[in-house]
Amino acid sequence: MFNCVFQELSQVMLHKHYGIDLNDTCLCDQAIAAGYIERGIKPYEAINEQTSKIGLERLDKGIHGVPSHEPLNAEDEERAYRSLYVVSSMMERSES
């Protein structure tokens, strides 16, 4: 279950901030996600590590269309969590 939440949060942040999907990274591998979880590394920290290794730039923080190297932070992860919660709540209501 923790892998699932870790990967869902990662997917939301990768898509929003970098314009890529989880499957475009090694974070889609459940063993890798589990390793991060076991070491106490949060999804945003894992994304920062992975994106810095491959030189990805954020698409959402640049000035005048120039991408940013600003790392993700806990606030970005909290927003991703809230967006997942809202979507889940909406889906549950529509199924009722």
C-alpha cells in the first residue's frame, strides 16, 4: 500500500512539475519505490534526486518560459496529496 501512495504522489508531481509520467522514471519500479520508503525518503526527495541525475528542469516555475532548477519541496508534495484526496473523494461520490 505504501508503494502505491508513494508512486501516486510521485506521478502527480512528475506530471505537474516536469511534464512526464511515472513510467518515464525508475520510480515506477516497485522495488525502487520500496527502497526509498525503507530509507525514509519522501516522494518529493526521490524525485529531486532522480531529476537532478538526469538534468530535468521544472516546467512550472520558470520565468518567461525558461525552465527552473528549483527542487520540489514538502509543500509541493502536500498539494499533490490534496489533489489525490479530492479526486478520490469525487470518485467515491460518483460511485454512490
